[in-house]
Amino acid sequence: MVYVNEEDRQRISDGEDAARALAKMGGWTTQPCDGLFPQILSQYRYSERAGLVLGHWRREISFSKLIEAVRQLRTDILILKPGRDTSRRKTYYLSLILARAGEVRLHRGLRLWSADFDSPLWVVADPRDRDLDPCFFSIRSTGVAEEAGAPFGDPVSAETGLRIADLRWVAEIGGNFV
């Protein structure tokens, strides 16, 4: 059993708020994962139209268990985790577990990206992390779609888009971005 302290409770609350905001920005109507889902997903939300389970990272759940859930359900899972970027600014890191063509793939170290406040949202490998393979996903009302190329052309627009997406996210949550 994992002991949940006050810091964990705050992280969970922040994560739930961020997940609801991301669902709204993505155009995803969600409902709680019910008894048809594996127990491990009981605190997450599901969008039938997007074919996506959305939730926040929890200490007591391993990625191997989430990968097994994706194998069983054949649906994607998007997990977010509140954190700080290399400039120590608050952000959210994403992990995407995809069910594609009979295979399950895990992408970690992802960030939300947007060209401006009205542009489509993307999920991209954090451009600051040179250990990550570049990957790019557009967010659509029908789910997360893998794309062939980056939505940005240079490091400045990559960095600007990360910051814009963070600001959009916090504006949707309705809180302060400190």
C-alpha cells in the first residue's frame, strides 16, 4: 500500500484539474472509467469518441500495468504529470500509450504545444530533451493522431509554442501559473 501525504493529495488535485482542462481543450467529452475498464483505470476518465483514457500520474500505478490495460482495451491512454521545465516554470509532462496495428507503444517526456492561443494543440517530445526521439501528435476531437513532422520550424518557435500551450492550459484550469 502506498501512503498518500498532503503533497500527494495536492498533486492529485492539480492533475485532475489539468486532465479536465486538457479534455475540454481537446474537445473530448469524458466520463469516469466504469466497471468495464480494468480496476487500475478507476480514477481516470474515458472519451469514447476519441478512443482515449485520460488521467494523471499516480505513484501506485506502474507503466507496465497501464501498458497491459492498453493491450486489453486496445485504446490509447494519455497520462499527465505536473512538473517543472528546465527553466523551473510549472508545466505538465505527458506520457502517451498507443494501441496501433496490434502493437502497444509508450512515448514519455512529451509536452503540449500550440502556435498561438487559437491554434490546434499538439503533443510533442520535449525539444529540450535530446535523449527523446522526436515524435509529434496532433490533438483532434477524435483522438491523438501521429504526424510525420513537427508543427514548428525552429528552436525559438518550439520553445514559444511550449510556453503558449502551458499558458492556455493554466487559463483553462483557471489558476495561477507560478
